[in-house]
Amino acid sequence: MKDTVQDWAGKITSSPISMPFKFIKNWTENNVIKRKIVIFLTMFSVWIALLMGAVFSPQRQTFTEEQLKTKHVFRNGTGEIKLISQEYSPRTGVIVLQFETRDSTSPVNRGIDPKRLKWNLYAQQKSSKTTMDVVPILDNKISVIIRNVSKNFGAFAIDVTNNTVSTNLVDIEISSSDEEVRVLQKNSDEDKVVQFYVTPQNSELKTKTIKVVSREEFTLQEIKKEREFQKRQEAKIKASIKQLQASIEDDESRKESLSSEAKYLAGDDLEENRRGILLLDSNIESKNQSIRVASDNIEKIHLKLETLDRKQRDVENGTFEFSSPIETVVMK
């Protein structure tokens, strides 16, 4: 067996196929320094290839779930803000964002006063041409347009500062030191700021073609979209009211039937009949209450439509007050 193995080994080493391997073996033994250089360059090339793959891979993930959150609550208890829509047009270099806000400092169910919000835009790739316009559409809806966005913009970070005053944070006590005052002030400033990230790595950023328009045209477009949305809401609520009314008619019919049957009943059957009538009365009242709520909501929609009409007129006649465009700052 041993002789057989040696014979095969001899045949392999004498075969022409083994010549390149012998050459490499002899070369590496005779050129120690060059061998080390080749090994180093090979390993370095592999490292560079892995690094470039990580940098340019479209699937790489460099943001945490926390950073990509689309809903934030101001830690000072003044309200919340939600990024409900993200659209990006690579061809025209435009990003359109839709925000909804809710004010927690007032008993009135409204959004945060847009005048109390301060916006800052940060970019990985700073460009002096990139600007952001913030346009309040309704009391709780704000549209944002970022212009001149490069195709490799990487990411934008948007800081939103809520300067609404919260009485919960009003300190009427005597502080023990200036340091305590500084710490409280620092915490107060940090608690009124939230940050949103806009990046192609987030699946919430949808790609679509968006025309490059002036901020006046953009505002009119957003008003039109909001008006259509509110009208759809009105139509939906009106349809629900009709369904509730039809259901009440059915309940009234059942109630009449039970009342007619009651004259022929006695004992437990009569008691069961009365419970059925009471239950129907309760259902009818509950549905009437829902109709009243729905009617109130329709009134609110009408008020929103009136607000949109006024805003449209102001934009068209040039009296609408736009805030100054926000320039980008390099992301730290």
C-alpha cells in the first residue's frame, strides 16, 4: 500500500501539470521579500474590495430604527409631530414631506401653532443651492419642500423645535445654585427638539416625478390636494350617516313589532319583550349620538375648507406670508 502511494506521488510530481506549482514554490522560497509583498498586496486588495462594497452598496444600513422613526413626541410635553408622507424626485431634485402635528398644551383639539415651530436642515452633502420651504396648510398639517437635492444626497436631518410654552415646565421655586438653573435650562432646550432623517435607506421615502415649481405654485397644489382630501372625508361621513339612519329605521321597525307582540304576552315572555325594547332604545340613542358626532365633524370639515379657500385667495393675490427659505447646514 505504501509503495502504491509513493508511485502515485512520483507520477504526480513528474507530471507536466505540477510544473506551475513547482515554479511558484521555488519562486516563493527564493524571493522571501517579494513573497511577503505579494501576500500583503493580495490581502490589501481584498480589504479594499470589501470596504468599497460596503461604501457603495445601495443596501447598506447606516441609520438606526430610532433615527428613521416618523413620529416623535416632544419630551417637554408640548405635543407631537408625525412625518406622514415622503416623496423624492431624483430627476428634478425635489423632496416633498408632509407633517401632522398635535398640540398638548391646549384643551382645544388642534395642531401646534406653525409660528411656534423652528426648522433646521442638515445635509451629509452640503450644497449652497439646497433650500427648504415650510408651508403650513392647515392648523395641524405642514408641507415641506426641499429643492436642488443632488442624486447622491445621502441623508437629510431635519430638526424641529417647538417653542410652545408648557406651564408644566414653569419653575416658580427658588433654585439652590446657578448650576442647577443651567442644567434645567439645558434639559428644557433639548426636550423641545425632535429630529427626522430623510434618506433613500428608508423605505418610507417613495420615488415619483415632482415638477419644479415656485413656492406659490407648490402651496396652491398642496391646498388643492388637502381640499380634495377633506371633501372625500365629508363624503365618507355623509355615507356613514345614511347607514346609521337606515339602521335606526330598522331598529324602530323591530321596536314596533315588539310593542305589537307585547299585548299578547305575559310573565317571563312579557319581561323579555320589554328588555328587547329597552335594548333597541339604547341602540337607537347610541346611533343618534354617532350621527351628532358625525354632523359636528362635517361642520369642522366645512371650517377647514373655508380656511383653505382663504389661504388660496391670499396666495393668489400675493398677501400670503411665506417664511424665508431655510438653508442647509453640514450634518455633524
